[in-house]
Amino acid sequence: MTVPDATAAFSEIFGGRPAFLVRAPGRVNLIGDHVDYCGGLVLPMAIDRAVLVAGRGTDTGTVEVHSSLYEQRVRIPLASLVPDADSPWCRYVVGVLTLLRRHGVALRGMDLWIGSQLPPGGGLSSSAALEVGVALAALAAADSDLDKRELALLCRDAEHEFAGSPCGIMDQLCCTSTPQGHALLIDCQSLYARPVALRLGDTELVVIDSGVRHSIAGGEYALRRRQCELALAAIRARFPHTGSLAQIPIDELADITGTLTPLLAKRVRHVATETERVRQTALLLESGNLEEVGRLMADSHVSLRDDFKASCPELDCLVDAAMTVDGVFGARMTGGGFGGCVIALVRNEAVSGLRTAVASAYESRFSGQAEVLAVHSAGAARVSHLS
Ligand code: ADP
Ligand code: MG
């Protein structure tokens, strides 16, 4: 979707022209899943698919929002920021507006048109893109500003409080802070983030969408978080200095998890080994050692599948099919799991072979179709003021 498309769509709904356009990218996590809420490292990349918000400030005292995805328009009076009960997506918008106001931003009325290139619930983080897109629009209308890290934290808090999704910080920080051509190595304990140059050479990153939809507000995700909390509490009872599960050194794992139940010990092993894989992947990417990156991606999938039980038969089928293709360096589930997407690192010339292999393996076992999307690195969310 181009700027003229978004402008035309805005005009059709609201009349007149938008004053600004926000582009808030989705993301794909290259490696490091289910470690963000355990203080681990993650390595997401902002992608060239985004939520677009065309908007203008008004003096009506209301925020009028149209989502083209849901073909719904809602009216939110600034005097009482309450979500529209018939439009669940509106909770993200109201959440962000409420927290901006709490932060001291003097909100203005707005007309907002929201367009999207991100499948909702597909693991490419449409929710964070929506939050950041709306927040930047509200800041633009109020002629105000917020530091990128603070913006990410505010959006995450809005998702916790208003959508009931206990997400980590990765999605929002990636959306606000990743430079183009880079992934963002985020330490989820300190929130220190460092761009990592992507030296992909003659390879590309391909996302394969299983079409299976999850909700991270759903039971399995919350259960994994709870298991990690229980494991940390039990470990701290014996080793009070343990800061987070992600800090446990790999060579001390057996010792430290020795008295946990086998299930909790596996969860901890995933968190500690995945964090180490992320650390190595960042260095290997910077030095262009893509074969080793691929090997770590494959190991990551096995760990998420067997130790963390965050995969599902559809994702396993896609990863297995991808790994049979010559020129695929590695493939893994990405995001919260239990559905959603796989990411593969593939030589350019092998992408069409990957499409064929994935389609035939998937369609022979499951009723739906898996969609293969080439994704490219994009820059962080930004506002363009239109003349
Ligand atoms: P993900 O972030 O992986 O896409 P989530 O379940 O976290 O999945 O967020 C999806 C939710 O975000 C949707 O159910 C919807 O409420 C909201 N959302 C995403 N894109 C849009 C959009 N273009 N318009 C309105 N709401 C959206
Ligand atoms: Mg989300």
C-alpha cells in the first residue's frame, strides 16, 4: 500500500486529506522465542509489512478511528476513553490513548484511518504495530514527542492492561527502534538494545505462515510464563542470587535444575540454551557465517518443540519440509508459537524449491494452505507529515 492509496482511503472515509501518515512495521524474530519474559536475549527484525495510519488532528473532542481490516469505524470521546464493546480491536487504541494521557500528553481529537499489511494473530506482531502506529499518530496530532524506548514501554503496558495479553517488550521495541538493514539484539532484562548488521549475502529470509491462529491471551502462553515463574522461584530458594532464568550458565544447568520437576527443568533448559544461541547468532550474522546461523535456527526449533512445547504439528511440518530443501540453511517457528509462522534462511535460488516443497508437504497433511512470504528488513516506525 502506497502513500497515495492510504491518502485516498482516508479521504473516502473522512473527506478531505490526512495531515500525516505513520508507518509502523511488523517484525519477525530471527531467533530467541519465549525468553523475553525470562530476561533473555531476542533478535527481531522490522519487516517491510506494516500497519499504516493516515490521520489528522481535529477540534471535535473525539477520536474517530476506521480499521480497514475490520471495516469498522468507532468513535472514542476524549472525555471518556472507553473501548467500544463491539470492536475488540478498539481496546488497543483506547489503551494507548489512556496511557499517553496518563503520561501527560494533552490528547487532541483525531480522524484516523488504519490500514494493514500484517495478518492479525499471525505472529508478525500486528498488535504492536497497531499500538505504535496509533501512539505516533496521537503524538503527531498533539505536536508532542516521546523517546523510542518509553514509547515501546507505554505500548507494551497498554497491551497488558487493555488487551489482557502478557506480552514481553520485544515487539514494541523492535517496531520503535530497529534501523533498516539490521536486526535488534535486545536484552530483555536491562532493555539494552543493539542493532546487528544483517550480512545476508546471497540468501534471504522467508516467512511461512501456517494459517493457524493463536491468541497470546490464550491459555498455553500464560501457562508457559507461569511455569517459568515457578521454576525461577524454586531455583532462587536454593540459589538466592539467581537474577533470571536466562542468566543460568549452560554448564551449570544440570546442577541448578537438578531438583526441579523434569517438565520445569526442560522449560529452563530452553530459556538458557536459547539465550546462548541468540548471543552466538548475533555474532555470526555480523561476520556473515550464515551456515552456522542456520544450524542455530534449527537447534532453536528443536528446543521450542521438545523442551518448551510451544510448537504444533503444522509448524513442525513446515520446518521439516523446509529443512529437506537444498539451499535452506535453517528454519524455525518464530513468535509465540502454537500456530503462526516459521522463518527460514534460504539461498535466493532455492526459494522457489522451498515454496514447492512446503506446499506439497503441508497440503498433503492439513486442510489449509501455507503462505510463503519473502520479507525484507525495514526501518523503525516513522511519521511523515503530508503537505
Ligand atoms: P499478532 O500481534 O501476532 O498479529 P495479536 O493477537 O497479538 O497477534 O494481535 C492481533 C490483534 O491486534 C487483532 O485481533 C486486533 O485486535 C488487533 N489488530 C491488528 N491489526 C489490526 C488492524 N489493522 N486494525 C485493527 N485492529 C488490529
Ligand atoms: Mg501481538
